[in-house]
Amino acid sequence: MGFQPEKEISAQELAERLQSGEVLNIVDVREDMEWEEGHIRGAKHIPLGQLPERCEELDPEQEWFVVCRSGGRSGLACELLSEAGYKVVNMTGGLLAWRGELV
């Protein structure tokens, strides 16, 4: 059985929290081309393949919401970050399920 993130959030729930004014740490692990097509305002972009060498860019004391296109890569990113001691939440359904604004 594959890794199951300890914490998950739906795209709708994350969008509602952002719309209510909450400041959340979001990391988008999609590829450059996907990122350029649209992303969540304020998200940090680190493609999944670069995450092992760039995870030090993320504050391990903060909780990070991990986003990708459909929820698969973000699940892998959550596994990697969780094993490194980060507090992570996987956004299920990815940006395919996102109904909020993209920039």
C-alpha cells in the first residue's frame, strides 16, 4: 500500500480558507509549464523533481499545503517532506478540482 498523507484538505476547503483571509503556506510541485498556465496566488513553486534539493527553502516550523494537478505528485511530495520532518497537508484532487482564482 502506498503512502497515505496524515492530513488532507479538499480544493474547495483550501479555497474557502484563503477567501476568508487566512494566510497559508502553499507549495505547488507542478512543472514550469503547468505553473505558468495558472497557479494559486502566493504559492511557492518547486517542481517535484527539484524538491529534494530545494526543500530547505521551506520553513520546517510552518505547515505547508502541497498542490499539484490532480493530487498524485502532491502526495509524493508530502511523503518526501513528511519523512524530512515537515508538517504537510495534501490538497486532494489537485488543481483539476480547484474552483478558486488562479493567477
